[in-house]
Amino acid sequence: MSNPTKYTLDSVLSQLFCPLLLLWGDLDPWVHDHAKPNRIKDFYPNTSLVNLQAGHYPQDEVPEQVNKALLDWLSALEISSPSREKASEI
């Protein structure tokens, strides 16, 4: 990335058109803004938020919970092919 300030979370989310699973470690010692996951969900409504009793690396700290959340989320997704318009952008 030549200009990392150009890649803000808002700019990245604004380019998404697919469902997003946000696994949030409520005990994260580095991210003290507990309202942030809800702001992300407000900005990108196609977000499924799962709060976990974990820190910054829930995949290492509570892998069973992460795997369950991922499998539950994947099984709830509707299977559909992207529209021709979106597929041409990929």
C-alpha cells in the first residue's frame, strides 16, 4: 500500500457488496471503543455481528466459538450467484 491513510475502514466497506461477518472480541485490550462494531454495522448494514468473550485474537483464544459462529453464519447465507453487473466488476 503506497498510501495507507487512503484505506480507511469506511472506504473499504463502501466497496463491499457481499455479506460481512464481524467477530468482535469484547475483551480486546487494544480496541477500547466498544461502540465501534455497532458503528460498523450501521455503516454497512449487511454485517452480522458476533460478540465474543475474547481479546484481539478470538480465533486463537476461543476457536470453538469462532468456528461455531462461522459455520452458523455460512449456513444462514442465501446461496445466490452475483448479478452479471457485479460479476463483471470482479
